[in-house]
Amino acid sequence: MTLRSPLTSMPLNDLTKTLRSLSEDTKILDNYDERSMTTQRLEEAGLGPLAVELANLHTSKEDLHAELELAWWKSALETLLERSGRSLAADSDEIVQIEKRFAAAETELIAAGSKTVAYGLSGKWKQALENHPSEAQTLKELLKLKRAVISEVGQLAPHVYQALVPVVLASPYEVPRTLAKGERFDVTLVLDGAGSSIAENYSGLVRSSQVVVFGDGVIAAATGFNIECLPEEDQTVRLPESIFTAARRSLPLEVLRRSYRTSGQALGDYINREFYQDRIIFEPTAASYFGQSNVKFERVVAGNSDQPESLDQELSMVIQAVMSHATYTPQDSLLVATASPKHAERLETALRTARTTRTDLDPFFESHGREKFEITTIQELAHRVADRIIFSLGFGKDLTGHAPKLLGQLSNPNGKRYLANLLVSARKQMTIVSALDNKDLLAKANPGVEMFSDLIHELGRVQPIRLEADLNPMIADLAIRLTKLGVTTRTNFSTRIKLVASVGDKAAIVEPDWGILGYNLSERYRLRPALLEAMGWMYLRVPSFELFADPEQVARSIAMSLGIEVTKKAQPLFELSEPAFEDTASAWGDPGDSNDQRLAEDKPPHWG
């Protein structure tokens, strides 16, 4: 037992109890020999001070393992410092500068790579023209006659053609007409493997001995094709197998899990959860942290109708939205999609009428190249991307006040896939226009309609889903220190973002260096920081060594990076928590109101 004071200074009653305890509590002596031997072995191993400290802390048997592990890591750290203290003790600013120089050098190397390839191709092109002057003259004549198609150039100037055309991009339906028969390539890349069959890509497959197939079975499926016109009822319902499905059975599979869209992904969490089972890594934007949603639901106010498809009110709202976009945000591409072919036709007609009075907006409708404005149905929407998308359902309530039994292409057996393809097509913003909400669609059993109902319910969620995950104690401590400095913090913001710190409209991702373990150097120091900064974040990486050694200085550095003048800011003396009851005026019998202000304002008469 431990004596709190010398025996000679104890009161008689306490001395009696102490002596009785010393004489009766002898269990501590039962294994004295074993403990003495263990203590001696700890001393020999240099762990004597640790044993004394554990004894003073009264460490329980349950916590002993954690204490020993901590001691081991501490000794390992001390050993590393002894062996390479110079590198570990280097100034953190110096380390950051080294990392930035690495990122800049790699960026320059990538930029130089394209120039190197261009130089090599130009050298081959020049050499081919010099070595084969007759073929060069033939090519010149074909260019003059505007007959320089790939197949003819390959036949009339084969040597020049090899240097001129190292890569050919073509639709699989145009390959036989574009390329000469028997022409060979090193590799064939199939870019829409999930949306096309083996038969459709056959002409490209036979021209090479290697194939790489890209595809996403969630948003695309092979539909096949016919070479004759058949009545609708005679067409087969069974879809052909895609080349992507066939290839993944026998070829090595590489899953691309990370999204590099700098504008983020509209409804990224919902898409990932519902369609990809959380297999894709979508980084959130800084705008989402501040509560700015990139998805809007515009409810159309309309009564019951005997013609619930393509209501006039919904038609008018969509046309107004299109004209508003062309007026105020013409720099962004726009796409309008609907589940009703009838609604799509009426939208086209109404838009043509509206444009006759706003000819100043014509440049927008003719711009954006491959992303030129378009009104289409969700079934015809395939691999189409736009900055902003308006999805107009195209249906309202019938005379009974209920939604129609069928909601156009959304009720198609592939309606869920159509909807998934639509959602991943929006870069910046998705606007849903509908006269029906999720309450009107609850009774529908079709997968596509059920998914649309669930989507509208997701948009009505007030608070985002909070991530429940263990938080590293050092990160939790850093968050508390930042809060005391006046910084707003949020922990477990996403699966990969454990701490966000913000002041005003500035938001920073605070990432310890153990959070980027497993990534290569490019991902650590160039790709990930650049992606997060492009999405509106400040990226602050914290060395774990500094966070462990001086967390207060790390917190101050982060606060200053966010614009807080730490040195001039008075720090609170106590924890930011409610005072205990015994510290309140009520505990002392005093009234709850304070007269401090009155005493400060009262002045004796002679003060004037």
C-alpha cells in the first residue's frame, strides 16, 4: 500500500488503521519472489522506469497491453531519431517545399512527354517523306483532289501511311469502310464495351491480337441491331451479351474506382450507394460542405387532367428554365431529358417558337461542340455529358388524382438503368422538373419508378447522412484545439476526409500524413492535392510527427492559414463547456441575474 503521509505525523485513529492493514493485508507478499524476479528482468532490459511509472498509474491488466505497445513505439521512434535524426527532425516547411518541387517536376515531365511524342512522330513523318518521294507526291495529289481517305492513302502510299496514321479512331460500324482489308494494328481499344456486342466490334477485333475493353454495366447494355425491319411485337426481348461481359470472364479485370471530376458529381453519394455499392471514390466539393446543393427539385403546380402526359404547366416551366440558362449561364452546356417521347416533341416545338422572339440567344444553341444543346429521351441518352441537365418527367396526375400506371420510358424494364445513365451525365447541376413527388409514386412497383421516387425522397433530406466511424484521438484533439481558436470544425466529413476546418467562406481539408498511406508519390503529392484544390478546398497536410510532438503549434498554424490572427486573439482559460452546478450563482444561493453592469455604471456623487 502507499502511505499518504509519514507514520509519525498521522492521527492515532489513522495510524491504528494503517498498522492493522499492514499486518493483515498480506496478499501482496504471496508472489513477491516472482514479482521481484520480473522487476529484475525489467531492469536488465532497461524498462525499470516504465515499471515504476505503470505502478504509480495503477495500470489495470486490461490496459497493460496498450501501455506496453505505446512504450515499444516510443522506443522505436527514439531509435529512428538516433539513426536518422536529421531527416526526421527536418523543418516541416522544408519538407513541404520538397514535395511541391516534386509535384512541379512531375507536371513538367508529363507536359514534356507530349512534346517528346510529337517530336518523334514528326521525325518519322519527315523521314518517310524523304525516303519515299513518289508516295509523298501521291499523297499530295490526293490531298489536292480531296480524296485522302484512310483506306486509299494506305493502299497508294503504304510507307508514308504508317508514319502518318499511328492511331485510328472510328465507329465499329465504319471500320470495314474506313480501313483497308487485312490492315493490322497492335491493339484494339473498345470504348463502349458494355453498350455493344461482340458482333458489333468484330471488324475491329480481327485486326489486332490484343484488346482492351472499357465498360460500365450499370449505365449501359448491349441492345443489338437488326438488318431488316420487323414489327414491334416480333422483335426479340432478350438482349445480346455485351463484349464487356464476355471479356471479363476470360481476361484480367481492372476496376477503376476513383473519380477525377474536378466539378464533383451531382448526387455522388446517392449514385455510389444505390448503383455502385459504395465502390467508387467521389470526393466532395467545398460547396457541399457549405450546404450548397447541385441538385434542385422543381415541383410543377398543376391540377388533375384527362391528359396527364406532357402537361402545359410543366412544358412552360422547362422552356423558361432553358431560356434562363441561355441568358444567364451560356458558358455551361445544357441537356434536357424526359421519360416521355411526346413531351420531348412538344418541348422541341415550344422552344422553336420561343427562340423566334429571342434571336440574340441563338449563339448558345449552336455552341459547345459535342455538347451542343439537345432535347432527348432517357432511352436515347447514351454516354452524353453536359454541365447542367434538366430532367422533365413529363407526367402529372389523371382525373382520379393519381399518377398514371405507366410513366413512359421510366416504366420500361430498363428504366432504372436509364435513370442511372441520366444521373451520371451531369457535371455541375441537375434540375428535376415534375408534377409528381415521391408520395404520388409510393404505390408503384416498377424498379425505375421506385428509384425515381427514392431519388426525390433523397432530395428532401434536410440533414446529410452522418458518417459513423472511429476518429483518431490525435485528430479529435486537434479539432478541439482548432475550435478554441475560433475555427469551425467537422470530423468524419466523408470516408476519406476525417477533418474539415473552416473560417468564413474558406474551408480546408486537414489530412495527416498517415491518411495517404498506400498511395504512390504521384497520388500523394500531385493528383490528390490538385484535385481537392480544384474542387474548392484548401489542402493542408499535417506531419504526424509534428502533430504528436506539438499539437498546439499545428492548430495555430492551421488557424493562421485560414486567416485568423492567433497571436492577437485572447485564448479562453477554461474548456468550452457548461459550468458545473457548484460553480453557478444558484449553488451559492444568489439570484441568477447579475448586477455587474449596474455597478460598473454607478458613480459616486463626488465623481461628477
